[in-house]
Amino acid sequence: MSGFPEGLSSSPGQRSTPGPLIVAAPSKGRLQENAFAFFARAGLELQQGRGARDYRGVIVGVEQAEAAFLSASEITARLARGEAHLGVTGEDLVREEIAEPATCVELLTPLGFGAANVVVAVPQAWIDVRTMADLADVAGSFRQRHGRGLRVATKYVNTTRRFFAQHAIGDYRIVESSGATEGAPAAGSADLIVDITTTGATLAANALKTLDDGVILRSQANLVASLKATWSDAAREAARLILSRIAAEEEARKTREIRTTLIEVSETMFREAQSRFDASLREVPDGGRFVFSVPAGRAPQFSDWLIAHGAKTVTSGRLDYVFRAENPLWNRLAARLAGG
Amino acid sequence: LWDVTQARDKDRARDQERLDAALAQFAAAGFTRREPALLQPAGLFLDRLGEDFRGRLYLTGEGGGADLCLRPEYTIPISLDYLASPMAGQPADIAYGGPIFRAGSGESLQTGLESFGRDDRAAADAEILGVALDAAKAAGAPRFALRLGDASLVKAFLDRLDLAPAWRRRIDTGLARGAPLARVLEPSARQNGGSGAGVLAALEKVDATGARKLVEDLLSIAGISTVGGRSAGEIAERFLEQAALEDGAGVGADKRKLIEAFFAIEAAPDAASAALRGLGQEAGVELGAALDEFDTRSGFMAARGLALEDMTFSTRFPHAIDYYSGFMFEARPVSRRAEQGAALSGGRYDALLKTLGAVGEIPAVGAAIFVDRLGGAA
């Protein structure tokens, strides 16, 4: 299959009634565990219907939202067709399976799991081939020598075509492969592969190597919104609620709350705190007690700096959530839905 | 909505009339009509036109497969049809006309002609262009701007330069894709990242055959004979070739000047020919038979009454479809912008039929008319 027929990805969902928000989540394996953990961190519990085989469920505490449990590939397809509003899927699948991702979906936030690279890998024995330029050179004379073009085994047909075109490689054939792609060169059914790899161990075990500039995409699981779905008021409200919890958890995880008491403060000090540590005042100071918010990585340095400026005690704490009236995730989605 | 439907029907009827007029012209010139099947094996086109072309195909197949496609063009199906006929290998003049299907532009009408098996290449080239232009005119085409190219002339020139194989390949593929010359000739770091330098130094005392044998032996000790379709010998050869390319060296100043001068030639055929002869004498790169053939063809074109002075020959005529092996041309109504695509195009493709199963090379030249682009400014 060569990706999506254009008709499917360009027609909006056919939901005529104002429906609930549909959140598509992976239905099995490591990806499901990670997705559930991600939603759980944000205080959102996905509950599958009776038995593990039921593919529908609910999100506890969020009315007007339904969960659908599907394969990552099916999640991507439904987002593209507008049959789900939000979904968890890999960026690799979004780029491969949707003809024009920018018009169909919005990648809201990377989720920090399911990391893998889509790479171009050739036999290790090709000691003369280290870069895409080398590969272009080999492809250019391969037909003359062998009477056929280079064969590339992959399930990433569209991704491969785009990347090879960028590197001016035209004379090759794609051999579609949906499993055990890395075995294709040894089996003689292809000359090289484009495949997804996490550690490169499988490639090495099959005597393959990634080209120096052959990383096509550094992919990970993303929270993805469909622009093709029908966004009823109920669906919007449910999405706003879910995204604000996700954003609140994300901000809480990435920042630390710093508490201290300072006798003497100046405008200059605040400005330096801002510019050097990206620290901001979280509350109006009350009798010399200050509460700052600072990126997690800079909390120790900022604390040292406060001590150097007269603080006797500085405490750094983690928060569960930081809710804000302005929710960047929802704002971005709302802007795209409004046609931005 | 009714108006839209009516307008579309009118366009269709007009294009059909144009197609019929062109076909009548082909028949009068002695070309026999053939119509290959609408449903074609997709691999046929992907193999010859490149994987890039997959995006232009309407793919289908049994049980949701993708091994078939709607006919995206005529030359390859007509060639197969000819090879399967009792005329295979004999001279045959064939015309065609009907719908083609390309993703992005949907269904459109194409007509054209192919001439197989004629050894008098220059005359056949001139005839195909002449008959195609007559047919376009009969179909109501406005005044055309015509551009010409010649793949065999470019090949003859590059052969004379005796370039390092890596540079030759780079220029060939770069030009075919229409890349800017300056970028193609840019001196680059050794493609192999310098990893071969040490090996090469170690091998310096050994002759070329010995060095290749040594690398081959090393690969065979590692248990590698053929991996991913490339033999140990082939890998060894390219490895040494890359190692020998001097880091950051270009093609050499003299050759670069010559290449730049050659690829700057763009003029009416007779003026271009004079410039090519001048360049040949000055630099000692005589183009010999290829340039003689060029002049002979110009003579035949003039004899047919084609206005050579209105044509532009360019050494940079891109041939992204790499089965073209000689004369190439494209024409567009003068009122149409360049990026809208040619209304008429074609050329010589002597090597194609062999790749489709012919025993040896069979001379072939053809032209295609995009009927819906005949109307001037769209």
C-alpha cells in the first residue's frame, strides 16, 4: 500500500450529531502502558469497557469524552479521517500515513516515550558507502551494472520517497515489507532498508549499518489532535479540560517551587533572577517571604544564588499541578481549529 | 451546478475533437493506431521512470493490492505491444490516443506517435517532430516555443573529457535532474569521509589490480561474497576509487572551464552547432559523429519546412526520464508559462526496448501531445 488515498484524508468526519470527544489510545503492549501512565500523571484515568477486548471506554471524571483503544496505525488513520479528536501515536506514522499532515492534524506535544529513529541502513560490507551522497553515487550506476535499480525494503514508502528525492536519488525500487525488514538484504529480496530502530542492535545483528546522515526522522509518541474531526461544543470543552490537566502536569514536572526569606531585595535582583535562571515570582511577596518558580534543572544554582544574596534557608519543592488560565496546549489547538 | 457540468462537457467535447484531428493527421502520415489496455502493471513504470513516479500513479490491485495502475502514459505500453507483435525488430510506425491518468491532474487526453526500428535516425527524428507539430496544428494549437536537446551529444562530450568515474557519475545524475551546474561541479570533501586514506597510503606501493584483490580478499575473509546485490569486487573497486579522490579536489581547472563553456551553449540549432565545432577545435574535444548527426538532423528538419531559427537548442536540456538517448524536444504555446508543463514533448530512446525484453537495441523515437495543454494560457 502506498499510504493514504487522497480522498480519505481530505474529507471531514461525517458526524452529523454533536458528539462527545473521542480520545484514541494504544490498545496493547508497552505503548499502551506508557500512554496510560501519561494520562494517569495528568490525573486522567482511561477505563476500558468490560474485558480487555472491548475497544471502547471512558475517561473517568471527564464527561462528554470517550476513549477508543486501537492500534497506533489505526489511531493515525482515524485522526486523519476525523473519526477521533485526540490520539496518542508515533510521529513516524503521522508523517508516513497522512498525505498532508499539516492540513489534517496538529502534533500537540511529544510524550517522552516510544522513541525510535527511522533510518537508512545498508549492509556493513558496503565499506565504500557511509553517507547518502555515497548511496546516490552507487544508485546512479547500479542499473548499468546489474540491469535493475537498487531495491529498498521498507514499510515507510512515502517517507522513503521524500527523503531519497531530497538526496537526489531517483533510480531505485521500493520493496514493501511489513515485518522483519532488517532481514531483507541477507535474504536477497532487497539491497538496503529504511526501518525504525531504537538501539540499532537489530540492525547490527543483521550486519547492517546506519548511514552517517541517514536518520530520516527522530520519532516519539505524540499527543495528536485531528483538524478534520467535527469539534462540537461538548468536544471542545472536554478537550480544553483534558489539555489543561496535561499542561498543568507538564509544567509542574518541569519546574520547581523555590521558597525563601529575603531581608533586602531590589529590582535589579529580580531582573537578574529572570535573565540568569529564568526564575519568576509566583506569589506576591508577603513580609519578606518569596515564592519563585524556576525550571527544574536550574533549581540548585538558583538556590545557591539566593543564599549568596542573603537568604538563610531556601527550599525547593515539586508540585502536582500548575493550572493556568492561559493553557498553551489548548490555545494552540483552538487557533488551528479557528483556521490559524 | 448545471452550468459547471455543461462547461465541463464542452471542454471534454473540445479536447475530444482535438484528439480526433491529431489522430487523423497521424493516419494520413502512415502511422497505424494502437490502443494498449487501461490497466497496466505498476512495476513497469516504477522501474523505468523511477520510484518518484509512484506519487503520480493511481495504484490498485486484486484484493486491495497495489501492483496495477491506470495507464499513466503510452510509450512503455506501446513499446511492449510492439515487442509482442510480429513486427518486433522491424520498422513500425504507431500512433495512439486516449485517456491517461496521473495523480494531481486526474484523467486527461494524450495522443502521440512512436517510430521503431528505423536505422536512418536523423531522418526519423525530424519526421517524428514534424508530424507531431503538424498534428498539434491540426488540433488547433497556437504558436509554439520549441526547445531541443541531445543526450548523445552530451555523452560524446563527457566521454572525451576522460573524467574520474566518480565525477562522471555525479555530472550525469546531476544534469539528468536539472541541478545547477555550479553545484554539480562544487569540489566536495571526499564522499567516503576520508576513511580510506590510511588504507590507500598502505596500498600505494601495490598496483591497482593488486589493491583491488587485497580489499576483495579482506571482504572474503569476513565471509562476504555478495551482500545486498553488490559483489565484493564492486565494493572494493568503488572503495579504492573514492579513497583515490583527492580531498576537496574538483574536476580540475581546465576541465571545469571546458564543461562550463559546453553547458553554456544555448542557441538556434545552426548557431549552436557552430559554437560546438568552435569549442571542439579550440580545446581538442572533437564531437565527431554525434555532431555530424546533429547537423544531418537539422538538415532534415529544414527540408521538412520547420523554422530552425525559431527553435532553441540547449546543452542543458534536462532529461529526468533517463531512457532518452539522443534527440529530445519540448514545445509549449508561447502564451503558456514554463511551469505549466510542455504541450508536446518527446525524443529518442534507443535503449528502452532492450530493458523491456528486446534481444538487442532497437532504434526508437516518439512524441506525445498533452491535448488539454494545447489551449494557450490556462
